[in-house]
Amino acid sequence: MKRIGCLGLAVVMVVAFAVLVRAARDFRGEGDEFAGRIVLEDMRFAPNRIEAEVGVPLRVQLTNRGTERHDLSFQSLHMPGLEGVEAILEPGESRTITLTFDEPGTHTFVCSVPGHAAAGMTGAAFVSG
């Protein structure tokens, strides 16, 4: 009898896990991949690396935990209306952005606030084809 109880519990756990995975997919939106979070603070992005695929929308949550204004700028990619700057965040602010890359390769990003990139606030998106 105990064996059936353990088996039943295992089945319930697997079903619950499947429901949670499905809910997470529904939350992030059909076709969007959630890349995770990037913290902007003290002249650095943490982490400073993004993995992406050409044509696949990628959601990234940005949080400025620093004491200064920061931004995320792809200077070699000119985003419509933003001239390369994807997000500007004041201290304590968070925002989720969606990035879609048209070309494979390594696309660097920086904080374009004067002096921040030179101090090490840089990163890269590695985009596969």
C-alpha cells in the first residue's frame, strides 16, 4: 500500500511541475525567450553576457542598483527611435526590455553615460544563427 502512495505522490509532483513550466511559458509570452536579469551598478553589468538566436525575441529584466543613472546601449545597432540606447534607468528603477537580433555574431553593449564604459561597464550579446 505504501508503494502506491509514493507512486501517486510522484505522479502528482510531476504533474504540478508540468503545470508550473506551462504557466511560466504563458507568462513570458509565446515565442519570447526570457534571458534573465541584468543588474546595472557600480560601473558594471552583472552578468555582462547575453546568449540569443537570430530572430527570436529575448526578454531581459534590467535593474539599476547603483547610485547613478545607467543605460544599456548597443552602439553598433541603431534601434528605432532610440539611436542605439535600449533602456535608460534611474537609480532603483527596473524595466523589462525585448531584444530581437537580425544578425548573428557578437554585439557589444555599454553604458553610454560618459566615463562608464571606460570604467568597465560593458558586455556582449552572443547571437547564433
